[in-house]
Amino acid sequence: MLQHARELLAVRSPLDAELIVSEILGAWWGHRVPDGDVEEVIGEALIDYAGSAGTPAALALLTGIAYMGTARQAAKAERAALRLMGNGVARPGWADRVGMVAPEGCYVSRDVFGDQDSVVCTYSYGGAERHALVILVDRNKAGAVQPAVGPFAPAARAGHPPTSGMVRDAWVSSRVDKLLDHCRGEGRDNPLMRFEQLDPRDTKALLQSALDLTDGTDAPPVNENFGSYHAFVRARVGILPPGGRLPQPPVYGPDRRATIAARFLASDEAEELSDRSAASRCVDRIIDYGCTHDFGRPLRVSPVKCEMFLLDWLPRKVLLSPTEQEAVPHVLAAWVRWAGKRTGLPEEGVRATLDALWDATAKFAEAYRDPSAFGLDRELVDRLLPDGDLEALPRRAFALPFLSGTHRRSGRHGFVDLSALNPADPDDRRVILEFEHPGADEEHIEAHERLTERLWDGEPPQLWETAQSLLDVGYERHEILHRLIDILDRSGDDPEALLEALRVLRHEPPPE
């Protein structure tokens, strides 16, 4: 990295220098280390190494990190740079201007579906070296937010999910006027695109929120080069004026969701749906998906959203009956026409969404897999999935594999038919665990109860992820259960300690 920093001695522009430093800082962005924070383990070690090297390239790198690093890195780099300057190390010519940049204007080019925004922010160094930073904010690929280990993603860690989507790509252009003219022309000539100016304060709120979500997501689906721009984007967003707000998504409680479903089912668009019962259940799924996984926007429809709902979310998350599997594409098509009309989606947008929907319908039967098709007893599946959460099937089956047979309870007369028990009921669940652990004392059974409840609910998600990782490297199920119980006991009520202990356990070497 220090050899790479020699390039900083050959450039004259502070913009070029900042981009080089951002590329160096991005070399480890998004990576994890077994013990500690990667920004400390690598980033701060690089600062120490550069400070000890004492070369002009090292001073150039430290100068850039003082502007673009994390708060800890910046403070440490500044101290190291001052020491080198005090020792007479030569500064690069651009050093006085690095970071001396001001925002000029903010714009957005967005599609009418609300799938993604291309946010354009323009900057200059005192009127010179004007450049544009383009940031792609995707509202479909939000995914599950998991706390990141490191100095980023404060919103995700605090449990306040952002409402703006996630940053997936960024790039810089020096041809600012040509870029803006292209965006204006596309907004004028393409009925599916819009271009408008943004308040810089609201732009900062939007981008900060989207960056927090990207930083707080495990393995975010970003462009392969995004890491090179990450520090640059953070620095540029940081100098936008504060005070903006994101529009808060409306709250859709059960009554409001039921009202939307009833209005849809009574509409002309839903009139031709033959199985009204299946249609009602399907539209409930559509509304739930929009409220929970699309930032509280159940009426938003788009080609990408329909494809993700049919080919990704339903196959992973929802146990559909055969009649619902047949009905859901037709219900979704009627929903697109109904919701598109209410949100003012242009006719071209409705047609494009329907075309994508029918293309996805041909793949839906292949993408969707009913567990009973794999030889699993339907009654057993229904017992494990009373909430229809298909994604929960493997972890619940892992937690409670013994759901049939008879069990004579210790100290009690008679036998219990396990197939008649409800694994979702805590009392019945205890009987099942007693069957699996004959002769175990009360404390041991209660420990398994606590773990089973967490696996049943999927809280936290990292618990099941850790179990799968240990299965993959060869640990036996019962040993995994006891390792997880030990971590739960040691972590107590500290969720951060639990996540850290699970992260360490996932790096356990395979058994010999």
C-alpha cells in the first residue's frame, strides 16, 4: 500500500490525490477479520507503518488519510503527518488543497417506478476542478440489515432502519455539464425517467441513510469497484449541509392493510379473479411484502419488485397452498393495474411491469418449491410452519427433529404421542425436548428451551448462520447445540456480546 502511495507524488490535482487515497483505503472495505475491527487491524496499522517509514510517499498518504479516514484514523494520521513534517519530510504540492472542496448543486435522475435514484452532486475547489459525484441508490436490494463490525453503520446498529434504500455504486466525472445535459434530456424525452434538482440538506440525509444501510449489511450487493470510492463518497457526503430530513414511511397496521386489501378485492381490476379466497390470501402477501421489505410502500409496483417478489421472496419465505401458487401471478397482475392507477404510474410503466411479471411467471413454478415435493410430510411441515415462514423450516427442523413417536414423561403415568404436540407451544415444546434428552436435569432442559425458542423465532439471525457454519465444517448437531447454549449463557442479556461471540465461533476450526 505504501508503494501504491508513491503515485501521490506524481499528481498535481487534489481530486486525483483524494481518489488514489480512497482506492487505498478501499482495499479492505467490506472485509472482516477474526479478531477486531478491520479499520483498526489494517487501517491504523498502515498509519503506524507509514509514520515509521518517514518518506515523502508516506507523508502524502497520511495527509490524505487525515481527510478521508475514519475519525480515529484521521486523528492518528494527522499526528503522524505533523511529526514527519517536523522532521523535514517534503509535502506534496496538492497538500494545501486536499479537502478544500465545496458543494455546488445536487440533482437526481430517477425512474418512475421508484426502483433506484442516480444522485448527482457537483463540487469544486474554489471554483476550479469542478467535478460530479454520481451515487446509485437502490431501493430494491435493501436485504436484511445486520450490524457491521467497525465504525460505520450507526443507524443499522441502533435499530433504526433507513428509508432511502442502499448505495450500490458510485463514480466521479469531470465532464459535469455534459453529464447534467444528458440527465436533463433523458428526463425530458423518456416517459419512464425523471430529473430534478434536490435540496443539498435533504440530499445529505438521503445519502447518509443509504450509506449506513450499505455499511451495515453483511456482504452488500455493491459494484465490485465500489470499495475504491467508499472513503471518497463518505467524505463528499460529509461536507453537504446538515438539517435535511427523509420522508418517514407511513405506518401500515393490520387494520389499514386489511382496508387496502378489501378495496383491491372490490375493484374492477380484481373482478376476474376466480378463486376469491386464494386471491385474498395472495394479496395479503403482496401487501406484507411492500410494507416490510419495500420501506413501507405496498402500492409501489415495478418490474424489478415483481420479479423479486415472485422469484426470490415467495420461494424463500412463504408456504403457499397449490391453489395459491396457481393464483398468485394473476393476483399480482391485477394488483399492478390497480396500484399503478392509484400511484399515477404512466401507462408505459404499467405495461413494462406486466411484461416483466409474465416473463417471471414462467419461471415461478420452477423457482417455487413446495417442501412436500421433496418427500416431507405436509402435516409435519404445517406443524413447523404455522406462520407460513418457509425460510424457518430448516432451523426449526434442526432445533426440533423429533416430532413423532411416543414418550413416557419422567415421574408421570402414561405415554405422550409426539405427533399430537404443537412445537409452537412452549409447553408442548418442552415435552419434545424431554424426549430428546431423557434423564436430563431441569437446568439442562431449560437451557435447551431457551436456545430452541431463539432458533424457532430466528433471533438473532446470526445464531442459525453460526449453526450452519459449524455443520459445514463437520461438527455434530448435539455438539453445536451445546456450544450455542454456552454462548447464550456467557452473553447474558448483552446482544452485542452475543453477536461477537457468534462471530468468533463461526471461525472455529473443523473437528479433527
